Amino acid sequence: MDFSKLGSAKRAKRPTDPIRIFETLPSLSGTFNDLWRGQDKALTEWNAARSRQDVLVSLNTGAGKTIVGLLIAQSLVNEGLQNVLYVCSTIDLVRQTAEEADRIGIDHSTRFRKEFSNDLFETGKGFCITTYAALFNGHSALRNRFFPQAIIFDDAHVAGSLLRDAFTLRIDVHSHEALFKEIAELFKPHFQELGISGQFRDALDLSRHSTAFVAPNGLYERSERLLEILLRHGIKDHAELTYPFAWLEDRLGACAAVFTRGAFELTPPFLPSLAIDIFQQKVRRVYLSATLQSQTDFIRAFGRKPDVTVTPSNDAGNGERLIVSGRKISGGFGPDFAEKLVKKQKVVIAVPDYERAKDWAKVAQPPSRTEFSEQLDVFRKADAGAFALVSRVDGIDLPHDTCRVMIMEGLPSGSSLLERYQWEFLRMNNVHAVRIANRLAQLFGRINRGRNDYGAFLVQGDDLDKWLANDRNLALLPPLLQKQVLIGRELQEEFGIETSKQAIELIERVIGRDDGWIDYYQREVKLAELDEDQLARHSTAEPFLVAAALSEAKYAEAMWHDDPTSARRELEKTVDTTAQHDTPLGGWHALWLGAAFEREGDREAARSAFGHAMRRLGNGVTLPRPAPVTGAKKSPDMNAFGRSLQGLLRYSHGNKFEAELDKLRQTLALIDDGDPSETEAGVRALGEILGFTSTRPDNDEGTGPDVLWRDDSKQRQIGFELKTDKDDPATYFKKDISQGHDHLVWMAQAYPDYENLGLVYVGPAGRAHGQANPSAQMSLCQPTALTALREELLALIEDLRRHTPMERLIAIGNETDKERWDIEAVLKRIDSTPFSK
């Protein structure tokens, strides 16, 4: 017995450098000899930063992120970290990732449907490939029994929806009729108090497109009764609902709730990622992501910015794409067109939900969950036909000849009812646009997986088509996709492609590798550039929107731990600055700031915050006004302007008031002391303090005037177009005036019940160009007129603060009822005059 052959001397130290690991892998059939340049750079840079807690590795879709992630996972196992996880979005993607690991010879385990594939992970000999759902569900055995020391998050750029699902309890009338009806009955008095019983009834109706939002205190006051109902109906024993309920059981009052189309959804207003042990404790986290133009959605998902971002320059994944708009094709790219196309081409049809999938039934039926992988494999091997992809932007790969054509119908908006409410009713378009951009980048990569790949993408449906037609949205897509959309626009316009026959011929030329197309594409993809103004606008706002997303994460963490004071302090830091750059998002933050005030017992502050929320969000949300304290003198009824001043002057003295007034002064100072975008923010804030619903449509929705003041009580509105960067004297050219005509049309269409008082251009004195044709509803106002209105308002605030509290209420009521503060009187006072030529 030679004992010298035993023990540690026998075991060679396993390499931790991921490139060295790749070099030592066995030579198996089907493996490749070398890493791509981008993979090599990504692994080298990650290895240099491997000790950091949060590292983002960003590569193009199709650039080989899976190999990078697998080598990183093995490197962490070799380092000696316990319970290393590689998480994927779907079971199908777990299987694909496992196949890739097998192909290159990396040992591993998989876990889904509560089963491990082998004991390598449990015995510490390998990492485990699993799903986000397995890790983040409320009863996760992985978190409880095998708490990880390292996690690789695949497709991190679309992880927000997966995390949202883990914290979302949805009860619909189809599956849980008795439970749903009892919950609806519980909240019926709440909507009666808000005065929106009809809206609530419509939200319970499957056939009505209506949503009823539960005000925060309306949920908090009923949280114990709601809990009793859920427990009585056996929610803990339900096969699916038990998982999100495990997270929410003790935190129902910290959630947001909506009723829509016969469904009730309960979910936190912001994801509480920072409150989850995986993000609280010392865990190495590696995020694999497509190229991100904005970090806000990443932060909303994970609650933090990465410590290090690895973004190697490479062209792997830069596949060739033809993108064609169906809106310009007679008949579009609907089912009739698809029937013709599938006779010659394999086609994936991507739709956002099963309701829309019904329209495509004669071309392709979506497979069931249990048959999905099997039917997808059948499609991969077929020579023709179609495959329906419903509400999926990840988890499938159909490279090269497995499929070269995708019809994309509708925006991939996700399944969260709260997110849809934010988009459809609150017009939180900027927040939604970032999510859409990340999901679209993922969707475009399903059939286009590498530098040598090519394919055609046919856009069907007005919502997606218009989204891609807006350069503000394009600025959020990866640069190559931006260029490909612009190339498609030019090609379609120049060739006048308007019929299905022309479209099919174009597709066949591209897929048939027409020399003219290849030459044109290679030239134009180097030259096509998005409007620099749109890119600059995005880059200017990004730091402030990142700060807003970080505030959301900290607010969510504090409310999760029942600490409304800390939550309130977090949002107070950023809420007004957020509103300067994204009005609806600032309104959403004001709403939840009000919720924190309510939980603290400060009803006056809550009323003020709710007032800001409703003025920023418009008619999409109804919030209660707290009842007066028992025994207190009745306050005089106030109009919107009065309530605005009352909220500001609730602290008439001391540091709190001075801080609030100083913030207001700084914002209003932007009217004459900022660039055009900052001036817009100042004019919007002026309208808000005057009690109008004041928004920035062009900034927030990508269309409409720069600023819109709406008097909701009498349904009148004024639009403002800021031209403060023009020379003095100014010439207002045909392009400027044409924009104004478009804005007036938008105002009439967006708010058909409102009287349009006009569109006011704010800029230096001057004339309209001879070729311009301003309408009678257009006028010109110099910035000094708005600054004079601002100074009068600030002086009024200073005078009102000198009254005693009860006198102040009476004085506010008397002053704000004066005709001079009516929206038409304000329009006259800013001395706007018709254009002259």
C-alpha cells in the first residue's frame, strides 16, 4: 500500500480561468475549436472582475452568451463556491442550455418540475441549470435547501417580467368564480366611495375594456378581510396560486391591486428585489444580457446597477434583417397573406396573447405547454409551414434554415395587468417603451442568431408598426436594430412596396441572396443613423430615470419591511425631478409617496401627493380625498388650484416648507434659465401648481405638443410648443408651423370632449415664414410673459403663508376662485398674439 499516491497530491488543481477551462474541455463530436472574439473578451473581462458582487455581461443576441455563461458557471464551481445556479426563463431554455453544456463536455445538473436530473449539484460536483420560477417562487426548495453562493442570470434584460410573475397573484372569474365574486363584493363599497362604480362594473365584465385601480388605502383597510377570504378558499393548497401567495401573505397592504376584464390582480407597485435574500446576502451575481440602451428596466428587475459592465465590441450576432411595415401593404401581413407565404417559406407567427392567436388559427395553432417542445422540434425539421409563438420573446432558437421569416403582430407587452394598466390608461409610455425595446430585441433574435444569419421580419398591427415608426422608441433599441428599421423604411418607400405580391417578391430576393440586396444592405447598414436629437434626448434623461428606478427599489424594500417612513424618504428625494423628465412616472411615484404618507398617518401630506399624482396622470386614476379629522372645522371647498396651494402650504413655516418652496422655485426657474427640454419641464410644473392636469405629451408619448395644460373641471385645454432656442428676432418656418397643425389634430383626437383654446408657441418675438400657414388657433408668446405669471404666483404663495392656518384656508379659497386664475383668463394674461408674416 503506497499511501503517497492518495490525498490532495493526487488531485490536480482545477483551473478557474474560464478560457483555460474551455481549452481543457474534451474534444467531442460537434464542438468548436475556438471561442469567438466577443466571447473571449467577455470571459477575460469577467475573470478580471470575478470577485465583484454584480457583473453584467452584455452581448448581442446570437453572439454566444450561453457558452460564456456555462464557462463562468464552471469557473465558479472550480473556485469552490457552493450551489452555483444558472437560471433560464423557461424549461425549454433549460433543456437547450443543458444540450449546449453536453455538446462541449461540461458536467451539470438540471432542475425543473421539482426534480434534479442527477446528483452532481447536490453532491457539490457541478452547477445546476434551472428556471427563474424555480428560484423565485415563494416555496423555492433551491433557496431554502441549496442557498446559492453564485448565480448566472440568463436573458437578464427581460427578467423583470419573470420576477413580476413570482410576486403576482391573479384570480379570474373563469378559474375561481366564487373567490373572484367575493373579492369583488369586498371592494364594491370602495369604488362607490371613489364615485366610479360604473367603471368598476365594467372592469368585472369580460367584454369591456376597462380597469378599476384600487386606491392604496382602499386595499390596506381591507387587507385582513382579503386575507381571510383567500385562506377560506384554500389558496395555500392551490397548485399555482400558493407560490405567489407565500410572498404576499403578510404584505397584502403593501401591494397594488387592479380589476380588469373579469380578473383581480395583486402585486407590489415596484418589485421588492432588494428585500429578497438572494439580493441581500453576499452572492456572486452574473447577468447575461443583450445590449442595453437603458439600464432602467434592469434596475427595476434587480434593484441595483451592476458593479461592472462587460460589453466587448464584436459583430457576432449581427445578423442581417429585412424589416417591412405591414401598415403600408394593402391588406397587411395578416392570416390571408400568411397562407400564401407558408406555401414557399417557413414562418414563425409571434403574437402577444392567445386572443390574438385565434385570428391565425387557419395558418397555425399555438401548441399546449406540454407539447410545445415536441411541436417546435417538428417545425425545426419541416420544409414549410408555420409555428405560432404566443407571448414568448425568449426560450426558442430557430437559426439559419430552420426558419427565416417571422410575422410579428402586436407589441410584446407582457402579461402583467398592472403594467398594462400603466400603459393603456396612465400613458406611462416611457417606462413601457424600455420594456418593449428589450423584449423586441429578444424577439428579433429568435430566428436570427449570428453574423452569417439572415431573415425577414414582417410587422403586422398598428400598435407595433407605430411604435417602430417613432424614432424616440428606436433610440432604445440596439444600434444595429435601429439601422435595420431605417433601412426597411427607405427600401419600402423608394420601391413603393404596397402589395402582397411585391412584399413576397422582396422576401424571396432577400432569402434568395440577391446580389443587389446584399450590396445595398452592406452599404446602408454602415451609413444609416437615427436622428441625433432623439439620441440626445434619451441620453439626457437617462441619469434621472436611473435615479428614479433606484428610488423605486429602495421604496419597495422599505414597504416590504413595513417601514413607510424610510419608503417615503426615498421617493421624496426624486419624485419632482422624475416628473421633470417623465410626467406620468412622476405621477406614479407621487401616488405611492401618498400611500407612504397615509401609512404614517399624515393624511394632509397624502392628499397633497395624491393631488400631484392625479394632475400628472390625468383621468386614468381616481384617488380619494381623506376625510377631515373628527372635531376639526370644516374646510372650505376648493377648486383644483386651491387644493394645489393648500397642499403646498400645509407646512407654512419651518424647514419642510422652505425645502418644498425651494424645489418649486428651482423647477419654475427653468422657464427662463434652461435649455428647451428644461423649459418644457418648467412650463409643465407651472401648469401643475395652477391646478391643471399638466403633461409633456411629446416627451412622455412621443407625439403631441411639448406641454399640455388641461382644465378637467370645465374640459378645456391649451397646448404649448417651446421654441426658446430660436434667434431673436425669430422666424417660424413651415416645419415649425406644420408641427403645430399636427399637434392641434392630436389634441382634438386625444381629448375629443375638451375645448381646444389654442396652441401657444413660446419663443422670441418674430414672424411666420412666408411659406408657413399658421391657423387661427396658433399664437406666439414670449417667455417673459410666463416668467411674469410665475413671479405673481410665487408672490401669492408668500402672502398666503403669513395667514393663520384657518385664515389661510379661507384666503386660498377666495383667491383661487377669482376669474383671473381661470384657464382662459391665464391664456389672455400671457399676452399671446396671432402670428404675422
